[in-house]
Amino acid sequence: MANREYPTDQEAKQLILEVGRRMYQKDFVAANDGNITCKVDDDIIWATPTGVSKGFMTEDMLVKMYLDGRIIRQGDIGPSSEVQMHLRIYRENPEVGGVTHAHPPICTSYAIAGISLDKAIYPEALVNLGTVPCVRYETPGSAELPDTVAPYCRDYNALLLANHGAVSWGKTLMEAFWRLESMEHYARVLMYTGSIIGKANVLSCDQVSELIDIRTRMGTTAGGIPPCAPRPSNITDVLSSHSPMGMETAGEQTIKTYQPLQQRASSEGLALESGLSAEDIERVREAVINRLRGNS
Ligand SMILES: [Zn+2]
């Protein structure tokens, strides 16, 4: 890799802005979703910041960081928590020069159904992309998410993330983006030629509770809570759509038990960033769980 050519800082920043505009124009992201990174040296990348629309970024917003997560330079805002998934992909596969993550609607629908993209139906998808496994659900931005993508970084070019979205990588950032485009196109053709999907793995009550905890920590207590499934149905990687994730694969032993926020906060060394006291959070959590159980 010593002689490998990387884009300059300036080229990388311009590439990220361009890919962000295309992602936004193509409806691959809503609001401030998605993230983009580009490698500029064996251990250095540029990354998009958190909480910013990818269609309207400027160079001064971008974050320069080492592959171990240390930040070299940033603007007013730090990188997205999902950049950890990008860093893991670069560490697992040194050939990777760029990574894109978005929530393209048709790919995301397949990810929600737990169906991988694996039908040999047209040459471009087969040649440029290959098959796209759907990896098991983890909370977006969590420390576990990088672990779910790690086993696939060398043998595949892209993944569906169950009940979440899509991630792709390539030797260059533009190749990663083309793969994201190809994935969405492939998923669209699969949908048109097969049938409207007609299946969705609903998040389990534990998974919903964790997201409500996150929402509470972000200072939002309004928003309502949708019905949830008693058991998770998205905790198995799907390599072939002939074995879609189903309730039968979710055995008792694989169900995670919900852990109260304070326990997780202390065990993982997380600081509680909202202005709420531990008692407040516990009270909200109890209310959430009661509502999830249909008690109110
Ligand atoms: Zn995401």
C-alpha cells in the first residue's frame, strides 16, 4: 500500500460535498440522515459532521480524523456517531478508499423486510455490486453496529442494515457512491419484477425502548410511541433472501433483555448529556415501558 495514491485534502472535501448533493437529490437521505467518508492517507479520513443535511454542506463543516477515531480538525460540529461504522470498514479492509451510508427508500424497505439482494437478474448489479447481505439489527450509532458489518468488509461491497438503511464502500469514494446508486436501482428492479414487498419486521419492544431512551437523552419527551413486536425478528444476518429473517429464527436465547439506562450509562462510561436527572429518566422509562405493554 506504500505507493497507493490518495486524493488530496482539497479533492476529498470536494468529493464529499458532491456525493452529499447527489445523495440528497436522489432522495437517498431525509433531514440530516446519512454519512460520507473519504480516505486521504493510510490512517486518515475526512468525514461528514452530525446533524447537517448532506445536500447543503460546506468544506469548513467537514471533520478530519485518524482511523482510530482521534479528531485532527473539525468545524463547529463533530462527526456522526455512525462514523464508527466507517472507521471499522477502513480498518477491516485497507483497500477501501471511501464509504457511504444512507437510507434509500427501496433498499431500506428490503432491510426492514430482512431480505438480502441476491438474485442474478441483470449484469450490472452482478458485476459492479454482487450480492448484498442484510445484517442483523443494532441501534443506529451504537457500539455494536460496527461489529455487525465487520465480517463482510472484505468479501462484499455493500450491506443492508436491518430496519435501518444501506452502507457501501469502494476503492474510491465515487466507487462507493456508485455502488449505493446501483443498490437502490437493483432493489427497485427486484421490487418491480417480484412484487411489492409486503413484509416488515417491526422493531421489538426492547429495541423501541432503547430508541426512546436515546430520544429522552436528547431532551425530547414528546413524539408518541408506536406499537412494537414482543420478540425481535431482525437479529440474524440474512445472506440469501431464500431464508428471510422470521420469527422462527429468533430463539429465546438470542433475545436481549432490556437494560435500564443508568446501568448502561455507568457500565459503558457514558455521560448523561440531557439535563434530566437519573430519577427523571427512570420515571420516563417506566412510563414508556408501561405504554409499550399497553397499560395506558
Ligand atoms: Zn443511518
